[in-house]
Amino acid sequence: MSQLRARRSRYVLTSRARNTSEAGEGGAGGGTCCWKSRGPGRGYGEAAELRPRTPALQNLPGKGLRKGRVWCPWDSNFSHYRLFQLLGIGRWTNPQYRQFITILEAAHRNQSAENKRQLANYNFDFRSWPVDFHWEEPSSRKGSRGGPSRRGVALLRPEPLHRGTADTLLNRVKKLPCQITSYLVAHTLGRRMLYPGSVYLLQKALMPVLLQGQARLVEECNGRRAKLLACDGNEIDTMFVDRRGTAEPQGQKLVICCEGNAGFYEVGCVSTPLEAGYSVLGWNHPGFAGSTGVPFPQNEANAMDVVVQFAIHRLGFQPQDIIIYAWSIGGFTATWAAMSYPDISAVILDASFDDLVPLALKVMPDSWRGLVTRTVRQHLNLNNAEQLCRYQGPVLLIRRTKDEIITTTVPEDVMSNRGNDLLLKLLQHRYPRVMAEEGLRVVRQWLEASSQLEEASIYSRWEVEEDWCLSVLRSYQAEHGPEFPWSVGEDMSADGRRQLALFLAQKHLHNFEATHCTPLPAPNFQMPWHL
């Protein structure tokens, strides 16, 4: 039989937006605009391009060829071609879809407020959304050596596990198998356990809820969505609610929210400051919902950096008007921002912890202790306490007395809550003389209290005089300045140190009788104490 020649055919569905073939989600009669392709090697939102078949058929010996039947390479895919063709025709004959494409192209050409407002009326693949803010956009960063590079912002590096060991070639070779194992564990099991919100199946299951939350923020709160480009190339999905034009005095303050390991701004902790009347900027971790990348500490810090820059240089908030609010694992990016932007007004950490290693050891076998410690320190080092001690401003810690996540034993054991360790490390850094022996001991007793009644009992037992404590601290600040650490309490009696230690602990930590995932009520969202 003579060779059959296939006609060259190419079916392309394109929107011509961002020089890629991306379109909306709905079909000919759909109201949402997003083109999704499940072809091999393509992600969602990319247009399907059907490449021409080979011009000549070849005799391919093998199974399935029956006598008297001609094998056609396009038979098996013809129905798919027709389906794509019909979908394309349906979309281009849909007036709503054509209107969406027009608005999208206009937004790419001119990112005016009106174009962005019209674009926000559509729900489509966020990869087609134009970039609103670039990490290099602030003029102070262009050509600056002190700012972030494309490798990322600066992080505090952990100390070597084995001090005093000579860094010879032989020792490096000996460590290589352990380093490879740690890398593989961190980039496979570890990252997904630490940030389950980056797992595709979980996002797929939560997508209807996320879309509803996003619609609520846009329609009811007049939220403005924006895409930020971080220094590592990741695109960060953000939502800003502006309350500066309202009668609420809190609206002049911006609260940047840092979500937990399975939290999204659409349904996360942004609701608490919103109900309290503040302006709010929420963002999703790299790899969460519309944000790209993977949530490793370096990528997290890079994302937080561009979010803070966006708040200052595009939204117009001064650092003194910015409050960082974090829930759970969001404490890492919050403390990094506080360390890197010392002029930030305040930091509020809800259900957070001091260090990841104890929590990681809790959920892994004891025989894996060395591997877990090494993996966390090298690849997943969330050193919240170390970063927080570099910040000089007001801090408030919220401890959940029934927390089942950041306790290392059982939820009822409040002394195993790693929020206690975060408080102790902060106070020991800021007030080392007060937190020596007697002060440390009495604060530990106070932390054992699991109810407000027990707290008040310990507080009254030591007869804490708040006016005296305030006068001592104000006198020291007036004489020596606000810079921490302070040497106050150096020449003080043991009873005076106890009073001062309890006073400071009570001002820096508030209890909330709830589990880890219970939303924080707006009345509990209070500004940190300061002199």
C-alpha cells in the first residue's frame, strides 16, 4: 500500500497575553475565564498547541496491527483535536471571554488603576496576571551592594554542628553522604511535612473555599490583588485592604499577615485585623495558591522582603505604621522582617515557637535524631527566637493554652509549649540581669499557669507593684537609652527582680484558651506593650 501522507495541521488557542498562550477558565457559556491544558509537559493555564504530525507514515511492525487495516497516527488523537478546536471556537464566540481578553491585554500594556479594577472582576490563572511590583523597583536598591541579590536576602546561618573540627578535604568527604541524605529528605518528605499547604492535592481540595474567600475580600472588603516579583524570580500573590479612608483610627496602620504552614490569605489570619479595623496586607507562601516556587526558608525570606518593600514604596506606608502579625510557622518570616526592618512598629506572634528542631524531633523516630537535627539546621532552619532577639521594638506573644501543634508532649502540658521558650529567650536577651536565677524561676512558675485565675494568684503572691516597675524601667531608659540589652536589675534585691520579671513576662505574653487552629477573635488582637 502506498504511504499515506498527513496534512500538516496546527490548532492553536491563544490570547496573545504576555507573549504566551493563556486564556480564561470558562467555556463558550462559562462565566469564568481560564484556559486549562492537561497535556504532557504543560501546566495549567498554558494554551494547547497541537504540533503537526510526521509527513509520512512508516510500517511499524508490532502488536495490534490487524491484517487488512491501515494504521493512522492521528486516529487516536483526532477526537482530542476536534475537542480543542471546538473549545477554541466556543471561547472566541463568547462575548464575555472576548471582553476578558481585551481587559487582560490592556492591563499588560498599561497597569492603570481602572484596568486593574476591571481585571479583578475575573477569576483566571494567576500566572497571566501582570507583575505589579518588582523587587528592584525601589530606587534605593538599584546598584546598591547592601540590598538583596538574585541569590536572595541575608539569613542568619546556623553554627557548625561540630565545633573545633578541622575543615579538611577528608572531613568534607566523610560528611558528604550525610549531606546528600539531608538534602534528599528536606526536598522530598521534609518540605511537604513542614508546609503541607504547598501540596497540590490539598490545594485542589481547598480551591472552592479559597475562591470564595478571595471573592469575599474583593467584593465585601474592596481588596486589591497584586503580583509581586521577588529577587529569586518567584511570583507572590498578595491581597491589600485599605482602611485609610475610613473613620477607623486603626486604618492608618497596616498589618502584614504571615500565614501558617497550611494557611492562605483567602481564609487565614487576615480576618482578625480586618475585623479590628486595620488596613491589611496578606500574602501566600511560595508554592501556595497563586504564588510560585517552593517554601524553603530562603524563598520565604525573599518573599517577605518584597512584600515589605511593596507596602513601603507602593502602598505608601511608613515602617513606623507597619505591624507584623504572624500565626504559627509564619513567625519565621515575621521575625525575619523585624530583624531586617528594625523601624517596623510592632510584632505580634500568635501560636508561634522559638526553634523548629524540638518540634521536628517530636514527630520523628528517636533513631532519626541526628538526621533530623542536621536536616533542619542545613535546609529548614526556622530560628525564630534568634531573629526576634535582633529586633528592638515592641513584641507581643500569644500562647494558646490548649495548643496541640507546638507542644512537645500533650496539649494539656502548657510548659511544653515552645512559646514559653520564645518568651524566655526574648526576656533573657533584653533583660539579662532581671532574668537571672530568681527572675527566671518565678517566670517559669507563672508560665505553668493554664488559666487567668492561676496567673493572677501567682502575680498577687509576689505582690507585684506595677507603678514601681514602670518607674524603674522609665528611669533606666531615660538614663541609658532604649537600646537592648539592658542592665537594669544589676544592683536590685532578689524580691525586686522577681517583681520586675513577672511584670515584664505579663506584658510580653498573653494567654488565649484555645487550640492551635482556632481563629483569634478581634478583641484579642491588641498592640504590644511599650514604655
